[in-house]
Amino acid sequence: MSILERNNVKIWGSGTRPMLFVHGFGCDQHLWRLMTPRFEDDYRVVVFDQVGAGRSDLSSYDPEKYSTLDGYATDVIEIVEELDLKDVILVGHSVSAMIGLLAAKRASERFSDLIMIGPSPRYIDDGDYVGGFTRDGVEELLQFFENNHLGWAAAMAPVIMGNENRPELAQELETSFCAADPEIARIFARVTFLSDNRADLPGVTTSTLIIQTQDDVIAPVPVGEYCHKHIPGSKYVLIDATGHCAHLSAPEMTTYLAER
Amino acid sequence: MKDHADKILADISDESLGDLYEHAPCGYISTDANAVILRVNQTFLDLTGHTREGVRNLRLPELMTVPGRVFYDTHFAPMVRLQGFIKEAAVDIVRPGQSPLPTLINAVQIENSKGEPTHIRFTIFDATERRRFEQRLITANHQAEHFGVIIQASLDAILSVGPTGDIETWNPGAEKMFGHSSDEAIGKKVWEMIVFDDPDYKPGDLFSEVQKGQGVFRSAMCIGSGGRKMFTSICVTPHIEPPGEFVGLSAIFRDLTEQRQVEEAKHREEMMANLIRAEESERRRISRDLHDHLGQQLTAIRLTIAELQRAAAEFPQLSTPMEKLQIQTRKIDDDLSFFAFELRPKELESARLAEAIEIYVRKWSQNYDVGAEIHVETMNSTRFPEKIENNIYRILQEALNNVAKYASADTVNVIFKKHDGELILIIEDNGDGFSFSEPKPPQDRGHGGLGILGMHERTVICGGRFTIESQPGKGTTVFARIPIGDK
């Protein structure tokens, strides 16, 4: 199983400069479906599925490796190296803004820009730090994901199980969006909502744009401001939109990239 | 009939669409593309206890619990936006003054002619019962997982068998016990995989018994992996479905070989303890009889002899035999006293153990004419439990008896001390010694006592350790260490 197959990597676009889109918890590469058309004429668009999501190879799931965000960052670096991408603009949504940040720190020579949409280095409040969730709130959230297997399975059907042995399923899967293995999603939720990457922010050397929406329950405004304050030289845009949706950020990204 | 149906249809046709919307059997909500609530039906308000004014201009996710909101933002919204719909999303809706309502939500996104989303329609179903059922299912699942872990980790062989004897499950315990992997065993007949070491009882017989609906609990010798014979307990439960059909069985085999060995050893130990107790009480009785009856009669005889001696003073030819008789009788009296003392020393009852040991070694040394060095630590007035005192004393006697009878030693060294919470007794001789490679050390032949085995058992009864060191020509040393739990 090659790295490109493992992460179901897709590449297209008329430009040469690579733009790597990294989806977060809850969806797959389809998340970028509405955004990529705005960049495919000028860039080389690269999207992929995190292991456990979409049409990634489930047999590559290693509970040890993916018990931290670093494991996911390793995959990002491996994809970049496999394709020998240089001068990469990494666009990370939600938890993958942090995964992208970790990758950019570990392989800074590969990345020119880091665009973080709705990033949060820490979801749980801690002293003066406002993360948006109490410890109990996160426990309740994880419990919800834990107990919601059946609800999930229905919402995100079809669940992909051992699809490599059943190629006839491929056609059907093509039409499914944001499918996820419930057990992996449950663990990914834990890794996402319990991680603390505040200490990783100050060491970022890649040019960074932070895009924050007004009313984001997952990463509220003070979290975006915190990232901006602690990532050296970062740009910060607060957009007048609600929710945690990535596709709304396209115009800000275009402006930022035009000014670079 | 048809008239009746037509009439009902006519009535329904009269039903206004507005009424249908308001009182449909599920909640309806219409929002703009960003989920801001535009319209909501009465059923939703009834289900949740919200008011029309209260929800107006709120975003639908704001009516969800925090986990529901996170789910909405991470899963629900992207899917509606990207594929245009979502089905059966499980989220909880907050209710004023009540616990959140578990719901299932379907949504479709409506687009304008340019393909841009304009609004979203939601249907909301009360899923309280379904969620409760799911919760039970999840709990049952967790339980099954836990039981699965127990079965996987169990050292017992646990298996299930179908109605015709085909093995269906075979745990790692079974793999280890019977030497067949689960791949080998599953699908095979149970009597091919499990063999009893009993010509009159075969797994097939066991299966026939269970097939009749009988649970079986028994023990049997089984042939395990590598031909090892195992004493196993077997517990078989038939699975019966109404109206009494046999659909399979589950069986647990537990290897009790080791446990049985331990039990046998324990039994032997108990037997030995009983034997020692019996020996002790028998010695006590004999000692008492020797002392009280024979001793008194002997004293009477010696008095009579003395009387005779005085009376026979005028007959010189009787003087020598009389003298001899007197000496012989005294010797018998002395021997009798020593035997009685050996069997049950009064000292042990009246004196402290250390003193009793010292007295015994001196008397023994005198009696057998073997030199003795005694290093006994005086332990103030400490008394130990009777069991310990008795057994230490008997070990000393047994060891010295062995020296007297087999060792041809000219000195023994007896050490008795307290060290590190233990009483330590060491008896060392400079005699012949023996080799452990001989079929049986001479000391073990017994001579009225229980030999080395007896000393060993007496130490073990007191929770202590017994060792013996010897080499031909290098003497023998006996060590007994008995804990007294007082450092």
C-alpha cells in the first residue's frame, strides 16, 4: 500500500505551486469540494483523506501512531515528500490546522505558507486560557461521540469496512461524503479534543494566516486571537460568518495569497 | 365500503395544508442556508416546549446540546452543504426546564437555479425510545466485549458447539490445553478435537448426554497437547430454544492437574501432622505409664532388694549376687527414667525451651557418652507457642537420636538462638555423614521416630524451613529455622 493509496491522495489543477488541503475531524477531502475550484486554475491542488476517514486505507490504521496529532503530521510530511512538493501552501481546517502546524514545524523547508481555518491549540479552558470547553464539557462531548455510534453510522453511511476486498463497493463509495469508521472517529475525537499544542505555537517560522469566524462553538474568537498572539508574525482575519465551516474562507484566502 | 373510503378521502381533502404542516407527526423547521430558523411547526414546539418567538432568528444548532452543536459543525453542516442532505443524524435538542430531547434529524438543502443553497428543511423525530434501546444495546455490547476479554484471557478452555457437534468458537485457553489452534478446531467435530483418557466414556457420549438437554458437570482425564494427561473438570451447558430444540452447547474445561497435585501434597502434609500429633500423645501416654506404674513398681522392687540385703547379711555367699541384683535394678530404673524423660520430658512442661534443650543435651550426652558443646541463647523468660516448643524439642531429639544410632560421632555441637524473627536450631556432628545420592539416607530408616521426614514435617508444620547438609566422612548438620513473627 503506497502512501498515496493509503491517504487516497488526489492531485489536479493548472498551476505549479502546490496547495495542500488538510481536512479535520468529521469529514474527508470532500470538505474542500466547494473551495478548490477557486484555486485549481492557479495552483496544483492536492487533497487527501486522513487515515480512518473517507476512502483512506483502514488497514493502515495504527492505534499507537494515531494516538497523537503528531502521527497525522507524519502522514502530511510523508505525502509532501512522496510527491516531492516544495513551497507548499498548507490549508488546514479545524484540528488539521494544528496538524499542519506540526508538519510545517518538522519540515519547514517544504512549506511556504500555513493557512489555519478555525484553529485551536487547546479546546479545554485552563486558568486564564479560554479554550471554549470545560473539562466536563469535553467529557460530555466525548461521551456523546462514544455513545453515538449507531446514530453516526446512519448519518455517515456507508461505513467502509474492508473495502479493499470488495472492489464492487467502490462505485457506491464514490457517492458518499464524509464517511468514517466509527471506532476510528471515536478515537480521533479524543485525540482532537484532549490535545494541547499551545507550546508548539511560538516556534512556527512559516508565514501564517489565521481565519476565524464570529460564532464558532468549536474554536471561539478568543482562541483564534490566542493563536495570532503566539504564532510569530501571523496574520489574523475575523470573518463575519457563523459556524466552523471552511468553504466560507475562500475570499480571505484569495486576498491573502494575492498580497503575498 | 367504497363509499366510506371516499367520504374519508373527502374529509382529508378538506384538511388545510397549513394544518397538515403544523400538526404533522414530526417536527418541521425551515431555515436559511446558514441554519437561521425561519419557520417552525407546532409539533416541534410541542415536542420541545419552545415558543415560536423564542426560536425565531436563532440558528438551529443553538437549540442543540453542546455535543450536538459540535456534531452539527463537524459533520452535519458539511454533509448538508456538500451532498445536499443528511439522514438520521442523532442529536439532542435542549428543552426549557426539561432534560434534552433525543432526536433523529433529516435535512435537505434547497438550491436556486444557479445551484446556490437558499434554505434548508429539517424534519425532527422524537427518538427517546430508540435512544434508550440503543443505550441498552451499547451497554450489552460493552458487556459482551468485557466477557469476550475474559474468555480470551481465561486459562480455561471455553468453547461452543453447534447442534451437530461442530465446534463454533474455541478460545486461546482451549488452543493451549488441547494443542489445536482455533483455525484447526472451528468446524471440526468436538469429539475429534477433545480426547478423553477413558475407554468407557468418550466426548461423543458426553455430547449425546448434553443433546438430551442435560447439563453436565463432572471430571475426566483428558489427553492434552503433546499427549499430556490432564485431570479436568468439565461444565457443559446445553442451549435449548423453545419448544425444546437443542441448538448447541457451551463447555468449559478446567485443567485441575496441578491443583490436584497441590491438594494431594496438602493432604499428605495433614496426614503427617496427624501422625505427629498421634505420636506425641502416644509418647506422652507411654511416658506416663513408664513413670507412674513401672517406675513405682521398680522402686518397690529396689526397696525389697535393700530389705533382702539387710536380712541376708549373715549369708556371705548371697552378698555378691545381691549386690549385682541391686546394681542391675538401679540400671533398669535409670534407663526407665531416661526413656520416660525422652518420651515426654517434664522439663518441657515446667522449664523454658532453652533450658529444656540444655538439660536434654546434657542427659543425652551422659547417656550415650558422646561429647556435647551447647550454645544456647537464654531468651529471658520467653515462652513460645506449645506447638513450636514441642516440635523444636522433638527435632533436637530426633537429630541426636540419629547421631547416637548412625553417626559414630564423638562430639556434637548444638546451637539454639533467636535471629531475625526466627528460632534457629543447629545440630552438628563430626560423625560418618552420608551421601544424598544413596537411595535412602540411613537416618531416614526410622527407629521408632519418623526420621528425617519427621523433622522436615515438624518444621513445615511450624511454617519453617528445614535443611540438612552431609557428606560421607564429613559429619552431618541439621538446620531448622522457625519464624516466630517477632523481630
